[in-house]
Amino acid sequence: MQNGGWYQAETECLVELEDNMKIEIIQSLTNDFEAHAQTTVDGVEFWLARELQYLLGYEEWRNFVNVITKAKISCETSKHKVSDHFVDVNKTIKMPRGAEKEVPDIMLTRYAAYLIAQNGDPKKEQVAFAQTYFAVQTRKLEILTKRIEESERLSAR
């Protein structure tokens, strides 16, 4: 019995540690995602696709472009203007020996980043996190909107 009690205590400790690690991973991924957000001079929040690529666990641009293509199709199918959410830009990167090279990149709105996450490989931990992150953020906004509407309705009485 004592060994059984020890085993249970150790198992509970490991489960707690695992849960804490998950929380740390979630906080880290959230912070990384938000830290890469940029803002245009007009105040529009955006991410660069080449940075989002790594945040979502894609090592090769060509693989990530396939996900972006699917996201653009989703955008178009939902009657949103693709060019409002996916803006082609160039980015200068450093090369060996101090040289520089321009590579294509894409400015992505939060909506575009959401569509990319939804079309990404859910087997990648980062993609699965991003899918959950956007679902939670969407739900928070829905709740907040509902509370504001209820408050306005009560104030109007």
C-alpha cells in the first residue's frame, strides 16, 4: 500500500508539472505571437509571414506558402478582399559576408494570421496552439460584445 501511495503522489506531481509546463508553453507562445505584432502608421496591426512561419513551426518557406495559399482561398470564399489582409512586400535579409538580399514577404492582418493558423498542420504544436488561441480570443470578443450590448440596453431604459 505504501508503494501505491508513493506512486500516486509521484504521478500527481508529474501531472501538475506537466500542466504547469503546458501553461508556460501557452504563455510563451502567446507572448511570442503578440511580440511579433507590428503596427502601420495608420494603426493597422500586422504580422510578417516570414516571422509567423517560424512561430507556427514551419522551417521552409515553400511549405508555409502552401498554407498561405489555402488561407487566401478561405479569405476569398468568405467574401473578404484578399488584398486587404495579405499584402505583398519585400524584406531585406542579411547574407554572409555582409551582403543583403531582398526576399518576398507578406504583411498579414490578424484575420489573415487566423486563417493561416486554421489552415496549418494541426500536428504541429505551435499550429494547434494558434488555433486554440484564436478560438479563445474570438470567444472573449463575443462575450465582451454581448456585455457591452446588454449594458447599453440597460442604460437606455
